[in-house]
Amino acid sequence: MSLWKKSRVVDVIHVEGRMETEKYVYTPGLAGVKVAEALIEGKIMGVRCGGELYIPAKTYCPDHSEGELVEVRGPWVIKSYTIVYEDMYGEKLDKPVVVALLGIEGARGGLIHYVDVDPDKVRIGLKVEPVFKPREERRGLITDIMFFKPVEHS
Amino acid sequence: MKPNIFVKDKVAIVGAGLTLFRRRLLETPRELAWEAAREALNSAGLTLKDIDCIVVGSAPDAFDGIHMKGEYLADGSGGFNKPLVRVFVGGGTGVMVPAVAWWHVASGLCKTVLAVGEEKMSHAYPHPQGVFAYIWDPILERPLGPNLIWIFALEMRRYMHVCKASKEDIALVSVKNKRNALDHPAAQAAANITVDDVLKSEVLVWPVQLLDISPVSDGAAALVLASESVARRVTDTPVWVEGIGVTTDNTHWFNRDLAYPRYLEYAARMAYKMAGIERPWKEIDVAEPYDPFDYKELHHIEGLMLARRCEAPKLLREGYFDRSGELPTSPSGGLLGVGNPIAAAGVMKVAELFWQLRYEAGARQVKKPVHKAVANAWGDLMQVGTVVVLST
């Protein structure tokens, strides 16, 4: 018998449950604390191991060696992107949101973030730069960067 | 006695590493895995380049609060451009990790395996007990509002009744293990306590009191396993994995014998048979029975057939299981003393035997000469037994 054939679940005897974990508190970790502090300063960090530079910053590199945290500077380039039209409940967004995989030349990996650009204008290879919240509103979170925006051609 | 299976390669442990075990660590789960893995590799004189396959053990995703935790932990455990498998049998995971690493090597598939156990239980607020609450049958048990300690309280009471063991007898395990842990550099709950301290500690779920229980912990532990040819090249003192055993008893705990860990006896028989051990109570020199609760060490000593049924409390009183005794148990300090980051705790126990058999345990080294050792872990829905037998 499928519950879906009933109009309401309460029509059959059942037990309700809810995991009694109110929340999770995730620590950012040894490298993460420094990355968070750098975000408050308006800086984005990567990690260098030998000759390789990786983003995002971590304590170690994929080859397992201990890394050195270094600031990475743009220009950031869109490596791939998507345009989001609906939220997770299937509701239409007021305005489409552009989400992109962003990288910089000479570094492996990158960051995922919003890009404030007209969906018609977004393309792979577009140069962008981060726009941070005002200093007093930064909390050491990835959302301290509000979004990336196309670099103005001067 | 012949081994009961075909083994392509003999398997040795050649390195071990641990992080600190603590209530709340700053490190991310991945960083913990990386620290333990790096220490294990360093102790083996190997690097990640020398490792063929990765085994990661971790208990419920809901502890760290990260779904697909095994995949998440691959990063940090060296699981990069290599085969990786995640092992998860609840509390039994810690000893399942070296067992699974063993079959990767014994089968001939991998020459070297990095095996990592990790748990970060401090992420869940207000307490990881809220996660444990959902291992219960949602129809028959959960409506009663149980917490995990209910099982242990009923088991402990049943053991006390059947074996005529007293609370004092059982408290001695906590006293011994927390004292042993004073010599362990990673220990979280080492202490010099008395039986009286245990009996006067807060009553949680009678007969279980606060000092009868291991703490909630964060931590990671790692081992490096290698085939015989690699092991003989990288070390003069390989510790051979002679036998592994895994058994699940009835998943519904009402249907189990609560006074005796049958899940463990069957797993132990499997491991002993493989190792050619016929009289474990005479042949095993040192043991790390799984001790998340003090009565559980006694339970497991009996399940491992290191003592007759109901005989463990008497032998404990006589000092038989002390570091200076005839069959030292939990010389590390166990989960009661070192701490209990679930999957990491079992790996820590196997790491301790690795150090004991190489005479590298320092202040924790047992008095007697040691040659054969056994560790076990237990968990899942409290029905799984995992066993590893080591020798030099």
C-alpha cells in the first residue's frame, strides 16, 4: 500500500520523528581561521606547495604535503557558469542568479561564487573581481564577498 | 591449524599515527585525518606516493554533520587519484578499518594501504546524543524516549546479575584505564581516581554513572599496512596482521544475550582460526578490548576468550589485567582514558598494540615480553564485533 494514494499521511498509524540536533557548529580549522581573518581584511587566500598554487586555501595540498598560505590576487576569470531561475522549493526567482566557477591564472582550482552580471552577457573567460561587504559587516565567511562583478574596461 | 582462507600476500602494519583526542578541537575533520595520516606515513618512512589504496573509517555522518563523510574525508586521508573505500560499522568501525585494509593487501590488490579513522563529535549541538537517539526502532522503541545509555545500563545490569559482579568490580576497569592513560600523550580523560570516585560520580542511567563512561571526543588515528615484500623492505620490525574477524549478532537488541557478547566470540573465533590460535587465554600476551564503558571491557575480555565467562572481574581484582599483570588489557588507557572519537578510538587501540609489539610504547610498555596481541571493537546497532590479531 502506498501512502501516496492517500490524501493525508495521518490516515494511517505512524510515528513522527525529528533528529534532536538543534544545529551544527563547524570550526573552520587551522588554515580556515587564517582564511577567515584574511576575508575580513578583504583578501582571498590560496595554498602553495612547492611550485603549485591551489585555491581554496587548506592546511595541505592534494599531494599531502604541508602548504604555505598565500594571498591570491586577480584578475579572476570565469571558468564555467550556470544561471539559476528557481529556488530549492521550485519557486521562480525575482531575477535569475549567475553562479560561476572562478579561477586565476597560475593557480589550480578556484572558488564558486555569485557574479553580478546580466545573464545575456556572461561568458567563459570573462574577467571579474570580488566585491566585499563593508568592513564592519564582514564576519570571516565566504559571504563576506557579496559577489564578483565584471572588471570595468577603462 | 591451517588458515581458513586463501591469502595471496601476508600483511603487516608498518606505521601508526594519532592526533590528540579532545572534546572540542579547532581542526576540521579533514585536517584531523591529514595529521594522523601524515604521522603514520612518517613513522613508516613512506610518503603518499608509496601508497596504493586508501581505507577511511568514520561513524555516522550526523556526528561531523557532513553527509557523505567518507568522501569528504578522502581529502586529508590521501584519497587523491587512488582507490578509496569508506568503512562504517558504527563503533565497530575502528577495528573494521585495519580488517578491510588487510583484505585489500591480502588479496594482492594493493601493496600498501593508508587506513584512517576519524570522528569529530563536537559539531553536533547541543550534544551528539541527539544523533544516537535515532538508531532506535522508530515504531517500538523511539516513542519511549530512549537514549543510548539505556542499552548499556540494561546490558550492565544483566551482566552484574548473571555474573554476580558488583559495581565496585566494574569500577576497577575505569580506575585502571584512566590511570594507564596518564602515560598517553594524546589522552583526554587520564586521571588517578578511586573506585569510590566512580561510585560517587553522577548517576546517569542506573547502574551507569559518569565515570563508567568514556568521554565525547574529536580525533583521528591512522595505520599504514603493507604486503610482506614491502614490509620487509621498509622496516626490521613489521607487526603482522595474523587474523581478522567480523560478526553481527541479532540486529534487534531484545533478541541478544545481554550478559555475554556472542557477536564478539564468533568474530574472535574467526580471527583466532586464521591466526592459528587455539588457546587465546594462554597465547595472547596483550589485549585492547573495546571499552567505551567499564563493564564492556570485562564483557569483551570474556568474549575474546581471554577469561572464562564471569571470571574477568575476579582476575581484574587480582591485577591480572594491569600493565604489570599476566595479560595486560587496555595498556593505552583505552577509550575510558584516552578518549572516544568513535572510529579513531578503535584504530588507536590497534596502533597501541603495534607500539607494544615493537616495544615502542615507552612508559606504557607492558612488563612482560609480548609476541601476540588482540584488539576488538563493537558497535553499529550494538550487534557487530570486529577483531584483529597481531603478532611479531
